[in-house]
Amino acid sequence: MDRRYTPRVTLRDLVSGTPFICGPDTTLLEVSKSMLERGHGSVAVIDGRDLVGIVTERDVVRAVAEGVDLVTVTVRSRMASEPDVFAPDVDVFEAGEFLLESGYRHLPVVEEGNLLGVVSLRDLLRAVLASTDDD
């Protein structure tokens, strides 16, 4: 099977609707329940209108393993602060290469200071597979 990349797919193509966000004072319990209910592996942390961090399943798992009180501890203390952000015109292959090199699983997509959404490794894989043709 020979797979060939066809159209250029960008991160903009993968974000839609309202981004999944929380404030920095959201508790780990609240954010983990929201991630579970919505099937998301990460939440962008917004303070006012600014993206200040991202909290992921890994962050919650680490907190649980360390015996952190999920009811009182907030995402502010467990999030990745000042996350790398990506422009919406970044190609999915370029974004995928970054994920492989960095070990990250989630990419905040920002345009002119506005969070458009967070693209996951799964989103990228789905887009790459959909953008190839079987010959």
C-alpha cells in the first residue's frame, strides 16, 4: 500500500467551536471531572483573556500519584505555564514532528492572541490519515 499526502491540512482545520477552558483557580477535581465528561485530555487555562497554561491528564495523574488533595489544589499549581502555542496555518505534519520531538500531546492554537482551541495528538493522527490516498 502506497500512501501519498494529498491536500495541505492545517491546525485551523482541526479547531472548531469554543475552546475547552478553565480558570487557574479551578480545582483538580473539577477539571478532571470536566475532562472525563467531555472526553478531552487537556484543558487550556485562561486568566482574563490570556492563555496562561495547559493542564493535561498527565498532570492530574501525577497529582494523584503524589497524594495531592484534588478537592483543594488548583490547576494553577499543576499546569504547564506559558505553553508553546501554534499558529493556525501550521501544517499537521509540522505539528506532528514537533509533538514527536517534544513529547507533548496537546498543541494550543492561537491567532492574534486569541485561543482557537487545543489540538491533540489523536486529532493530528486522524487528520494525517484522512489526508492520504491509497494508491
